[in-house]
Amino acid sequence: MSKRRLELTRAQILAARRRAGGLDRRLPAGATSLRVAAWAGLQDSMPRAALLSIHARVEATEPDAWEDPSLVQVWGPRFSAYVVAANDRSLFTVARLPDDSDTQREWHELADRIEGFLEGRRLDCRQVGRGLGRHPVSLRYAAPTGRVLMRWDGARQPTIWAVPAPAIDPADARLELARRHLHVFGPTTPDAFAEWAGISPVRGRTTFDALGSSLTPVTTAVGDGWILSEDENGFRAASSNAADARLIPSGDTYFLLQGVDRKLLVANTVRRGDLWTPRVWPGAVLVNGEVAGTWRRAGAVVAIHPWRRLPGVSRAAVEREAESFPLPALKGKIRVRWES
């Protein structure tokens, strides 16, 4: 890793991240676009957050898009609920197996017990937990084996079922997961990758070392980091036209950041506290590519809290985005409420 260090501006970085995430221009409907939208996974810890993340990136998103056959739901990084491409299941599961061999064995034994109890059925997590004499929340520790899938609609405990283990070496899966992280979150660091993936810092650094010459060192306004060398031209490219408005949900990949990485996206300290709150995060309002406020939804009402006075054309674009949410079972049309 002795390459020259590339200097990247904030504008270059955010434009590249938006392009990588499909936030400047929606992708055409279809399984290929769903996989691109879920390239680094779609966190779904808030009910239907993954659906709204898809809607921000893919045209003609329907209320059941998160259940497309090309997608699956797993306990992914940090054991959060994630929607990922079915073809990428191993990256968000076995790539996260712990270093400790005893823990690995314990988690595989738990997967064995779950599979044995289910006997090919799909059951509520609580029922499986009672049958195994375990708290249902503890069943998520079988997820990194890649042998347990789930369906959670936000109302109760998830339904789970057993599937065959992915045929991939955990180290290979971890390398590809790191490439995904670099492509979507870059510039980034081994420690940031480890925190995001929910693996040890040592394993994060080892993984970046293994990527070797495929990485390019960079300098940014908030410190040094790495990008995939193949992405360099994308960072150098002229900024594309940002979308007039996007409403991205709590935990969306675009602002799933920690530490100094947050300073790059939101420079104002007070506003950072408004977006990354101590409890449940709000959604983020993007206007012309910049975070311009936050939003929350209660039933059919979407409350927008702008951080600055928005021109009428921008307010109209934000309202169109909110009103187009493909949410199922709403009573009445979505209404937008602007808050000071």
C-alpha cells in the first residue's frame, strides 16, 4: 500500500457516494437495480425502512418490493434487521463469524438446534425460543452461520426458517463485504469497516491488508482513508446533477456513519445532533444532494423539519417525495406537515 495519496474534496466524496447509492437518479425497476440498491445492505430495524430506502433509489417501487424473490431478510451487521440480495446472503452473514473458534462452534450448534426444531417449518421466533428453552432474541446469534433467514414486518417477533449454509469461505466473504463497504462508504478506514460490519478491529485491519494493491490511500477534510482503486475515476468525475429531493429513512446507508465521518456529511455540530440522535434516528431530507433537514412519520402524516428556509420549488419536491411513499395499509393519503 505504497501508492501516492489522493486528495478528495467533500463535494467529490458526497457525489460519489450518492452515485454509488443510486440517490441522484433512480434506477429502473427490476431485480438488478434492487441488488445495486442493497449493495451494502438495507437496514430494516425501523418498520419498512428498507422499503423506503428502495423507493429512494428504484423507480416504480411497490409496497411489497422488500419481499421481491431476489431479496432476503437477515440479522445482518451488528445483528440489526437487514434486507439484502439473496445472492449476497453470505456477505452479510458468514463474513461476520467471530474470531473465537469456541463462539463459532456455539453459534453453529445453535443453528443445528434451530434447524432440528423447525423440521422444515417457518415459525414465530417466540415459538422456536420456547421450544429450545432460549430467549427468542438470542436466536439471532445463529445468523452469522448463514443458515437462518427471517421475515419481520415490524409488528411482532420475526418468523424464521432454516436454509443450507452458504458455500463460501468466511475470509473470502469478508473481503467482498469490505469491497462493498469501500464502494458505498468510501473513503473509509479498517476501523470504520469493522464497526459497521460488527467484527473485531483486528479482523477489520487484517481484511484491509489483504485487499492490498486494490486500495488507494486518500486524504479528506476529516482525515485519511482508503477507496477502491477501481473507484478512483468515479471520485474524479464531475459531480452529476443531484436529485431535487429524496427522503431517506432512519438507518439508511447514506448516513449510517459514525465518528468523524459524520462531520463530512453534516458540518454543523447542532445539526449532527438533530440527525444522529441518542435514540431512534429520524429520516434525512436531501435537497439537491445536501442534508437539509429531518423527517418523521406518524401514520399518514409526514412531519418535515427543515434546517433552513427552502424555496418553493424545493418544498414542492420534498412533498412529492413524501406523498409517493409506497407504504401499505395507510388510512388515507399521506399528508405533509412542515415544522419550524
